[in-house]
Amino acid sequence: MENPTDICGTVHDVIIIGAGPCGLAVAARLCEHTPSAIFTDKEHRRYHWIRKHSSQMAIKHKKDRSVMMLQQPRLGRKYSTLLLNATGDQWIARWNRLFKTFEITHLRSPMFIHVDPGDRDGLLAYTHDQDKERELEKIRECVGKEISNHRKKKRARSRKQQPHCEVVIDERDRKDYFTPSRTLFPEHCECIVNRYGLRRGLIRQENMQDIKYSDIENASGTDERLFTVKTNKGRHYVRTVVLAVGPGNPPAAPGLEAAPRIEGACHSMRIQRFPDPSVQAKIDAKRPTNVMVVGGGLISAQIDDLAIKHGVTKAWHIMRGLLKGILSF
Ligand SMILES: Cc1cc2nc3c(=O)[nH]c(=O)nc-3n(C[C@H](O)[C@H](O)[C@H](O)COP(=O)(O)OP(=O)(O)OC[C@H]3O[C@@H](n4cnc5c(N)ncnc54)[C@H](O)[C@@H]3O)c2cc1C
């Protein structure tokens, strides 16, 4: 049995580890009126309509005929929540750094992947509200006029041969086949942070090192089963922990375990500048340059593309399997 000596001097309801998009989505959702309710899209629209207009509605009691105006419940923090983030006390700092380093102009994900718990079309609504439609990029060859009749017929023919490979795309979901720009997504996150008041005193820069679940004696002298979250700055006691650490383990590349970086090589998550200054110096001197990218995922393809765009003479791509997806830049 332990005695709580939390560095905040309190037992928290929730601690979220990680201030990336996932941590933000959870923190915002906890401020909703019904954080654990799962609605269908149709129910969600109805529920929000009722909530929006509830202040203009009144309930009349059948017996005494008294009229009661409905109060609109306020959004805001209901649970004592703390956010621990290793890389800073700002929201989505790692996301911003990676997208800037890799010079990504548009996300790969479509518009319905976002952090707004209140509206499935929240990012789309924000885009229209801010007149930022120009910042959306169409996902090519998905739906719409870009598929020629010739290609449609060809697809239909190949579907007959392989009946199980059919990809059903509903043209009514056309609005979903766009991706947001690198600036639009964080702006929308910022809007969520403001809407739910998720700024002041919420994020602490601490690196979580261990979690334990055990009986702890609380202030009233009784035992309570709590999580003990150990960080580089101390301990926190909490009833619920959410791990939103992203690729939480330290990045490791085979052969580079001893040192995170050696000259000319590092894991993609450790890239601080691209191309590396030594490569850039050769490019500037118009000398031939070779960059080798190891990995079979989308990030490796992104780095190849970036290398070529920056003037590297040849980018070599090494992967252990066959190319699985269609890459388009
Ligand atoms: C080039 C590139 C392109 C991408 N494109 C897309 C895309 O189009 N769409 C998409 O959905 N995703 C994309 N991703 C992935 C994207 O980064 C993740 O989807 C997104 O950041 C995941 O959010 P997250 O909150 O889970 O994790 P992260 O954004 O990684 O945030 C995790 C946070 O947890 C913190 N943390 C980790 N461990 C600890 C610890 N022990 N203690 C305290 N804090 C800790 C980190 O400091 C970090 O701030 C891309 C990634 C890259 C690199």
C-alpha cells in the first residue's frame, strides 16, 4: 500500500499521455455532454440540432402548467484532467515538426479524419466557415469526372473477371474525397482547443516512464485502486490513464541502436533537417549525390520524393517486400 504524494497534490480523474491529435481528440471528447455515447451520423445531427435549439424551447408541466425554459449545458472540463507530453507543453507539436520537416503540403487522410468530437463533418464545416476551400486537395481517381467512361468500362470488365475485388464508392460521399492542407488541419485543432478551453494549465512537459495499478490510501484513509504514473519529474495518481503516445517507443534502426544518429544516417523520426547539411553542401557544389531510404511505407516514399525535389542525383529505395500500394505525389 502506498501513500499519495502527487506532484500536483491531487488524485486526477484522467491523465492523457501525449498531446498529439489523438490526445487532443480524447481531451475534447471528455468535455462533451455525453463523452461515452456513440451516435450514428443521423442521430448525431439530430442530437446537435436539439442541443443547439434547446435554449429556445420550453417544457410545460402537465399538472401545474408551469413553464420551464431549457438551459443549454456548457461545454467544458468536467473531470480533473491532466495531459503529460514529453516533447513540449503545446498541442500537436510533434505533428507540426514532422509535417514541416517532410514538407508535406496535404495530409493523406480524408476530411472525416479529424479531432472534433462534436461533428463528423467538423473539419469540412470549419473549412467552409473560414472560406478555405482552396486548401482542400481532391483525392484523384476516386470519384467524379476524372474517371473517364473508357476507364469505367475497363473497371467494370475487370470486375466481372474478379467479382470479389469490387470497390464500392458512393458518389453521394463525394465531399469525403478531399484531403486538408498542412495548415488547415492544425488551425482546426486550434479551434477545438479554444472551443473546449483546453489551454490553460492542462499540458505539462513530462516524460512518462512507468505505470502501476495498485491499492493506494486516499485522503479519507480508505484504499482506492489507482494508477501511479511515474515521470521524469515525479508521480501522479489517477483513476484513468489514456495512452495517446503515437509511435511511443523510441525510434530504432538496425545497426544504429548504440547512437541515435551517426554521420549520414538516422531514423526518419529523428530527421531534423532535410537534406542533411552534408548532402546539401554536395548538391550546392553540383557534385553527384546518392541517398538511400530503407523502408516500405508511405513515409519512405515521401522521403524519396523530397530527396529528388531537393536535387539529390539518385534516391535508392530498399524494402524487404514488394511494393504494395499505388503511390501518387
Ligand atoms: C510524413 C508523415 C505523414 C503522415 N501523414 C498522415 C496523414 O495524412 N494522416 C494521418 O492520420 N496521419 C499521418 N501521419 C501520422 C501522424 O503523424 C499520426 O497519425 C498522428 O500524429 C498520430 O497522432 P497521435 O496523437 O496518435 O501521435 P503523435 O502525434 O505522435 O503524438 C504523440 C505524443 O505523445 C508524446 N509521447 C510519446 N511518448 C511519451 C511518453 N512516454 N511520455 C509523455 N509523452 C509521450 C509525444 O511527445 C507526442 O507529442 C503521418 C506521419 C508522417 C511522419
